[in-house]
Amino acid sequence: MRHIPLAIILFAGAGLSGCGGDDPAARGEAIVIANCSACHATGASGDSPRAGAPPFRELAQHYPLVYLEEALAEGIMTGHNEMPQFVFDPDEIADVIAYLASIQVGTPAPAAP
């Protein structure tokens, strides 16, 4: 398991890969809203309901989104007890990354090596 900084706390989506039809970003949005919106701002605007939970639209400012692929496949673990551990299948990972890429704001982090 990889330990992931609090800044990249994310989602789970078992059973949601069929939502959103042929649009990967729409399926990813459904996964993120269903599993993460209680704590994180999951859209293009708004504040996170939980203080200190990073808005998903700002993730790429801190590191390339591609870095999340491995973490989502292996399971995200965080430094606080309230955050559940999540593991995604490859299709869900692609959908979540597509959605996250569609909502990013600000200056992106340097590209992955």
C-alpha cells in the first residue's frame, strides 16, 4: 500500500462504472459525487464541506494527475482515521482521472518525469 498525502484524498466507486453512458468524465463525476462529496468540493466551484479537505479542482496544482493512477489502483491511505481506504478497478480509475482533468483550475504542477 502507498501512503498518500492528505492533499490527494479521493474516492471510491464500486458499482458506478455504468453511470454516465459513453462519457468517461461523466462516469467519473458520478463516482466522485457518490463517494467523496460529503467531505470534498468535487465540482468546478464551491467549498469542501469538511475543513481541510482539498477541493478536487485544485489537485493538479500540487502534482500531476497521472500520479493518482497508481494510488487509486493500490489503495489510498491517509494520515487521518476518518478517511476510508479505497481501491478502484482500471475503468473506474480512467473515469475518475478524466473527470478530475475536466475540472482543474490554476497553474498545473510540473509534468511527470
